[in-house]
Amino acid sequence: MNRDVQHGSSTRLDQYVDRYAARTRGMTASEIRALFSVASRPEVVSLAGGMPNISGLPLDVVGDALGDLVQEQGTVAMQYGSGQGVPELREQICSVMALEGIEAHPDDVVVTVGSQQAVDLVTRIFCDPGDVVICEAPSYVGALGVFRAYECDIVHAEMDADGLVPEALRQAIMATKAAGKTIKFLYTIPNYHNPAGVSMSPERRPEILEICREADILVLEDNPYGLLGFDREPYRALRADESEGVIYLGSFSKTFAPGFRVGWALAPHAVREKLVLAQESATLCPPQFSQMAVSAYLSRHDWQGQIKQFREMYRERRDAMVEALSDLMPAACQWNVPDGGFYVWLTLPPGIDAKLMLPRAVTARVAYVPGTAFFADGFGSSSMRLSYCYPDPDRIREGVRRLAGVLEAEMELRETFGAVTDPTGGRGLPARSDYESPSTDLT
């Protein structure tokens, strides 16, 4: 038999396309991953990726802890473990969450392979195809990818400078229920949002919880940046005030090191059981060695002092980015000034498309993530996410200088050949163009 006939037409890019499950249609490469090969080149200033800067970690302390772990408990650390996670680490996780007002029992903690896996497991146990997940607009691209992969319908609710807008959430719930669809949960990043850089105000948090309680909707609280505020104590977690209606996700990727891939979910007891079963079917058990390594680090090092150092480093980088934006960007641009986390959300002048401009930016050796990556509905073309966590301050300034040059050239082209309107009506966010006296108007 002809090989092309037997295995499919040789003209197809993927000869197995007719064999995949229907849910694979929601699996697409994120715009961030597509950028990685370019943004990782040394000549390119990457303001795209959200890689934590771990250069300040005490590698001697970490190395000694790992060496002792292998010598003293190697046969345990390198063996299979519990599907729920190492008990000692789960106790330490409860101490970490206590900094945000959460009172939790280790039995209700499930350790995962980063908080990304926790998003996947929660979606797996709750969502059928066609179920609705309400997400902030914009939202974390990794979570959007999970929801699409499980064939969920994503409904966005607007944000402003104080985070998720309660009335927008109410309207999203009402419209979804009026359409006869089932809402499974609200996905929110309340603290130092990725990508928007804003935080849900303390005044709004009780109202958001009450709206979800009245509508009988779970809240999936994703909080990898919560301990990385620059000028304040950690915000009180949503989970601290609602134990049954909130599933809380955390991670050591931003406060220790992402390479260990250790995160967790804190869930109501009945949900915990389902998460453990889902974990066991996915990975059998989270890596025992990584968990014991993180536990040893927490036991032997001043991890809260280390987080304070991270906060100071990221605040310096935030200042460098905001000052460079103020000095170099065209006056029509607007951006927020984050008080923690990794990201600035920048809104472009009318008629400029961030995605269309990206190839010219890469040619100028600077990279960013277009806003469209963070919406499920095609919006966001007038915005971009800029990350200040990894480059040093001088590289940040150089990256902004290159980006400003690209943008000015783009504006000159638009002026010469006529304004081009944004066909999607791209959504902006709290865009603060004045560093000292930020505006909270929507753009």
C-alpha cells in the first residue's frame, strides 16, 4: 500500500489531525511561548517573560540543604511519595498562608507541580465541555489555555484600578445564566495581577465574595505574587474570609525558585479528596525530591528575609521601568504603577496594534507580550504586558528606549498613511501615565 495513502496525505502538516480528541482544538501555543526563542537571545531585551530573578538566592545554603537531603534522606527523597504531598511541607505551607490571614489544616492542602497544575486539576474535576468560567479581563494566559483545553466557555468581566469590578461580575453572571449556561467558578488573581499589575481593593473583596455566594459560584483564587508587595503587608486573602466557597492556589516559584515546580491547592475537604484522585491519575504523586528540597530550604533559611530581599529588588526594577516609561514614551501612552508583583500593563495610542507591531519591535531587539494573549475574545490589541522582574534596571531602561523608538516610528507611519482603528475595540485597564499622581480612569 502506498505509504501516503496508509498514513494520510503527505501534504498535511499533521497527518493525525483527524484522530485527535475534540478537546485538542482548544490547545494552541501561547503568544508568550511563541516569543521565547526570540526573547531569550542575548541581544534582545526581553520585557516579555515573567521569569523570577533568583540571582539573589543564597546558593550555598540551597546547595548545602540539597547535599544533606541526599546524604541523610536520599532513599526517601528519591522514592515515590503521597499523592497529596509531603506532610511536613503541607504544615509549612499553612504557615506561609497564615501571613495572608488564612487558617488552614495541612490535611486540606494538596501539593501540585506548580500552581499551573493546580489550575488544571481544579478545572478537570469541575468542568464539563460548555461549562463557563468567569475570568477577569485581561487574565493569566496559562489559565486561559487550561480552560480552553477542557472546552470551557470563558466569559470575561472588566477590571479597573481596584481590580475586578463588582457590577461587571454581576452582569457577567446574569448574562451567562440568562443564556442557560452553567457557571462553575470565578477565576481571579486578586494580588498584583498577571498581566494587569493591579490588586483587588480590600473594600471590594467582601462584595466579590458575597456576589459569588449569592450566585452559588466557587472562587478559584490564584495567588502566586501575594507576598511580593512593595510597600505594604500582604493583602488578606479571599480564602481567609470564605473557607467553603474558595479554592486557594499558591506557589513557591515566585518566592523561592521555579525550577522545583512546587505549588499547592487549599480546598474544602470534599474537594480535596477529588483533587488527590486527579493528582494520582495525572502524575501518581508530585515529585518527592522537590518537595523535600523546598521543605529543607524553609527549615534552614530565613525565607521571610529572602522574600523581603526579592521585594526590594523587584521594587527597584519597577521604579526603573516606570521612570523610563515616563521619560521616553509618547504622551498618548498610559500605564499603571503596580505596587507589587512583576508586571506593567501599557495601553497604546489609538490606532496602534501591539500584535502587528511586535515583529518590528523584535527587529529592534526588544520583546513584549501583546495584550491579545490575555483575552479569550480577541480583545487587547491596543495593550501590552511589560515585565520588569528579570532584566536589571539598565537593561529595562534600554528596552523601554528601544520600544519607544519602535512606537514613535509606528505613530509616524499611521500619521502618514491615515489612522487605523482597532477592529476589536481593544480593552484597556487602569492606565496611569503620571507616576506621582496616578489616574484611575479606564482607557
